[in-house]
Amino acid sequence: MNTNQNVIDPRALDMYTGGDADAAREIYAEFLHTCEVDLETARGARTAEVLCRAAHRIKGASHMIGAMPLREAADLVERHALRGDWQTAVAGLPGLEHAYRELSTALDALTAA
């Protein structure tokens, strides 16, 4: 299994794209843009509710495109924010950022192929 498959399963989009590589590239580009906005919201969150909502959006979108490590990192932040455990939720942000950077790199390689 190559590194990209550890970060994303490109087959996850097949049900939406029918295997169309151009459609997948468009979805990946939109995902990255939206995820960056949600990460910025998470970074600037001053309440658990705002942080929870941003993490939830990242989690759902990550699941749709098959980015399970990012989904898991977002889920961790979301669960702690939901419980009102602000310190632990915020402590999960570096892991969320790291998972996003790995995914972004993998998507660059995947879409260049």
C-alpha cells in the first residue's frame, strides 16, 4: 500500500464521480478550499461550539472523500469540544493540522498523476 492510500482512499469518490478523474480533481480542490476555511475557523474559535462545528464539517467532508486520518483527527477535536473539554479539544488542533497537511500533499500527488 502506498503512502497516499494511508491518507486517502481514492476509490471513495467513485460513487459520486463514476471514476471520472476530472470530477474527482474538482471535488478535491473544493474540499481543500472548504477545509482551509474550516481550519481557519477552528484556529480562531473562542468557544467550544464554534470549534465543534468546524471540526464536524471537516469530519463529514473527510469521510465523503475517504480521508480517514483527517476524519479521525477532526472527530477527536469534535468529541472533546462537544463535552466542553476546551483544553483537550484545542490540544487536538495540531494533529488536525498535521493530518490536513498530509492529505493536501497526497492530493497534490494524486491529482498530478
